[in-house]
Amino acid sequence: MELPAYTFCHPPEKPRRKSQTLNFSEEGFPVVRPLGWSRQPLVNDTQENYDNSGACYACVKQSTGPTPAWLKFDRQVLRFYGFFKEQVDERVEENTRFRKCTIYFYLADGMIHIGEPAQRNSGIYFQGVFLKKQKVPNGRGGFLEPKDFQLGRDITIYSHTFHIVGCDVFTKRYLMKQRLPVGDEEPWPNEPLEEYRAHYRTSIKPHQKEYALRQFLDLDGKVLRFFCVWDDRAVPYGERRPYVLHYFLGDDTIEILELHERNSGRMNFPMLIKRQRISKETPHDLLSQKKICGEKDYGPKDVYYRDTDLHVGSYIRVFDRDLLLHDVDEFTRNYYRTKYGYTEDMLAAIDVQEDGPEFARMEIPEHNGIGSEADSLMNCIMLVPKAPQKDFIKFIYKDGKILTFTCRMVEDHTHKVHPVDKTRMMVFQYFLSDDTIQVFEPPARNSGCVSGKYIQRIAAPRAPGTQRPYNAGDCYMDQKLYLFDRIFELMEADEWTLKWMEEDPATFPLANYEFVANKIKAAIRGLPATQSAELSKSIRGPDPPASPPPRNPCNPMPPVSPCGNKCAEMATPPLSSKRPCSPPDPISQSPPSWPKSPSASQLNPAEFNPIVIKDLLAKYQINITKQEVSTLERYCKRSNQFPNVYALLKSYF
């Protein structure tokens, strides 16, 4: 296909020779001739050697001459398919032969080349180039041109008449573009020799005699493999033993190999029966006659096992031993499927595996409380115990990282706590570097309890009802930990602990806002319409602060004191540097102590309180922990979209 502006033209160059001006006259005197251009036509520079039909309009307009044909039709060849008849004498199979050829017409110079593809077993010695590249006369005083080739017609080239049956796509497009007749394609003729050979292949072949060596030549090296088992537990000290049976198709012999199991107590003999033909019936006179194993004169073949006698799920008797064939390999399965037409059900394997004896397992005893549980476990695993290996990589990355919570002792129906212990506030620490815990009690004034370590740093004990110790994911607010017959409830966490939990949502899902929000939304959707509306009305946040009254420019003091004293009623400020509402200077400051939880009477329902939100949602069977309420509160502070948790819960409806 020719595209505009993509056809490159070479216009013929003009002669740029100057005529000679300095010369000599006939008398020998130098003369000067007038200056002028002499233009002489180039050799073979005629219009018929040029063709501008393939050039674009811009190239033709700019060029001073036409495009030469050898450049336009460079590497463009017309290809025709044809054949010519050749007479064959003194042959019964054929009297005429059709020799197929390919005719190439080169458009650049009008030359023709004829090639003959080589045919296998044709008997023709000279095949390949039938006619070398040259111009072929047409018998009318000229040479053959593309218009002389037409499909379905004959063309004579040097006394050989070629019948053209087809051409390629480029040739057909070129003829149609030049408005030349193309013709209709025709199929290749049937050669008499091919018909004779086809008839010879389908003719009935005579019966071939079966030779004894033919089976060996055709099937040597092909072996059928069967997996079998012999159950001899009916006799005293009998057992169940596996074997592998090999059937050699080359000479119909069989060998049976032993499969050695671990710790079976038997010698590693290579095989049970060496390669030989095995009789279907066990001969009982082997000791009185010479028909022993390995004799070449086996007798009739029906007496011995053949490949048709071996089936999956059948028994074969080998010297008074009944072997069950329960499986085959892939080659054997394909052999029976292709030769005998066996189905997949007939070749399906049989499960002969039996449940082994139940051995007594060594149970690991409970920890006696002496030393760490990991050290005691090494005494149960190995005879010479070794120190348990620590996770050094974990120690490097998490050294110094501690989860810190305030905790207290609580009771249940099985654990009772003294009233004094209920008021004791303690600090629980979980060390992430080696999964150890520690509980200590900070000093409290007039508590009557000795401060210090309550539980020294030890490995985390196992959670009740499980075989795993407490991990970092078990540490969150409102969680109850069972430590040495005491129940510790985790109450508050420090800021670093809360940030660490938010950065690791996979270990601490209750610190993940999306997890908590989806949990509460799913619980709210499951409520009936009446309860959902009642819960929505019950959730209300603090009242918005009242706008302050306009300040009087004549009164320098604010109208209301933040502390609520009567200093706001004073007309002028006091002379002292301190305001009357300021607290007095403390004489002595008491040591810091852990804050106590406010009583129920001191709580303002309009203010945010995790306990109030927990109790409110618990009335509607929505159980959340203090950790989840803290997650919602911290989300409100980060997002700046909701003033408090009440407004956030309102958005869930």
C-alpha cells in the first residue's frame, strides 16, 4: 500500500557541463568562444524508462523528471503457480506426470524465473531451478509481460505449456490495480501416481507370521509395575508385608521385589523372587524333577501368568502366597487403557492402608512453680537440658519498650479479695523485648501497705484454659489477668502505650478505630427500631457553652470571676499583686498519689465519661471495653470533626 508523502522520488539530474570558451582556430590562433550552456541528452534518457504513477503529487510537482521503473518496481515480483504435463513411458503406475512449478515475474526489468519445488520420492533428479532469470520472448517479436499471465489459461515458455492455477495476494492486487484480467483460481490436478499409492496403502496386506523374536524386539524394555501386599497374619508370628511386582513384556517374565520398612527388624534382601515365569498353579514336585526356576523350556504359555491375568484388586498365587494387586504406575495404567480398553474404575487404586497402633504419648506435666516454665520444659524434652534460646532479633528491636497500665485486684465467684486489697492501686508492666511481666505498688500515704514489687519480673504465665502464655495482645484496658491466684484488672494506660497500640492494629484490634466503629455500627443495626430510637435519644453530649455577655468598656474587671468568688463585684482591682480569688501559697505539698475513681454521685451525665458510655450501651446488649471507648475518644481528638464521643456515636445512626 502506497501512502502519500512516503514515496521517495529521484528526479533525473540535469547536465551541468560548461562549453569550452578558450580554444584554437583552424589556423592555430587562440580564440575565445561565446559563453553558453550545452545540453546533450543522457544515454537511454527517454520517457518510457520513467513512470510517475506511484509518486505523490508533491514529489511529481517538485521533481523535474519521471521516476525510473527500476526504482519504482524494485524488489516487486509477481508470483504465479502452474504446472505442465510430462509424458511417462513404460510405467504401469502412471502415463502422465504433472510437474508443479512457480513462475516469478520481476517488474523492475521484466525478467522471468521458474522454480520447481522438490517432490519426495518423485524419481526426478533435476528439481529446483527450472528456468534461470531471463527475458522470455512471447513469439510475437517481444517479451512476456504481466498481461500475458492469467489464471486458468495456458502460457508457452520455450515449448513448455504451463497452465496457471493460482497466484499470491500481491500479484492479484497488482493485476487489479493495473486493470488487467486476473481469472479464477483452480485446484491442483490429481496425479495418477498418488492415486495408485493411496490404493496401495489401503490394500489388504497378507498375513504375517509371528516369530518368537518379534515380541522381544517390539516390547523389550517395557515393564508393567504393580504394587501388591501379602497378608500372612493368619498364622502365628505372621505379618503384613508390601511388595512390588514387575512384569516384563519382552519375554513374559515376572520378578517380585521387597519394600523395606523402617525398623522392621528384617534383613534388606533385594527381592522375593528373581526374574522368571511364574506358574498359575504351584507345582509340588519341584524337588523330584528338574523343572526348577530358570529353565528355558517353560511349556505352553497358558500355564503361566500373562498381562491379561493381572488386574487391580485381584489376587495372584505365587508359590502358595496370595498377593493382592492394589495399585499400578502411570505407564501400566496407560498400557491397559490403550491396548485392552480398561476404564478408570477398573484401574482405580485400592486403599490398603490400615490405622497404625496407638502409641503412648508423653504428656508434659504441669509447671511446679520452681524456676521459669521454659527451663522446666527443657528437662522434659531432652535428657541433658540446655538453656532455652531467646529471640535475639526481637530483643534488639523491642528493647526498652514497655506496656504500662494501672491495675487493681478484683474478685469473682472463685477468687475473694480482702477489702483492704480492693483499694490498692498497682502498676502492671509488659516488656515487649522478652515477653515478661512485672507488677509493683507505688507508695500511697497512710495506706498501711508496703510499696514496692508485688510480682517480680518473670515470664508471662499461661492464660487459664489455654496452653499459651499471655502475650502483648492480651493487654488492654478492662482486661482481667489471672496471675498467681489473683485477678488483676487493667484500668488505665499511659500515652506511650496507647500510641504503640494504635501503630500495631494487627496485635491490638481494640485500638483500631475502624474495627471498633464497625463493631458498634453492626450492633446498632441489629437493634429493633424502637430500641435504636431510644438509644439515639439517650446519647447526648455536653451543652454548648453560653456566649459571654458583652464587656462594659467602663468596667476594667470581667463581669464574672472564673473561680466563682465575689472578686468580680469589686469596682476596682485590689492593691495586692494577687487577686483575692487566688489560692493561698501551699505550706507543704504532699507526695503524689494515684488518683481515685470518682463516685457515681460526682459524675455529670453531660460530661464525657467512659464508664457512663459503657453502662449506657450495655443496657442495649452492646458490650464494649474501656479500651474501645478510649479509641473513640482519641479519634475525636485527632480528626477534629466531632467535639466528643457522644457526637461520634450520633453519626452511627
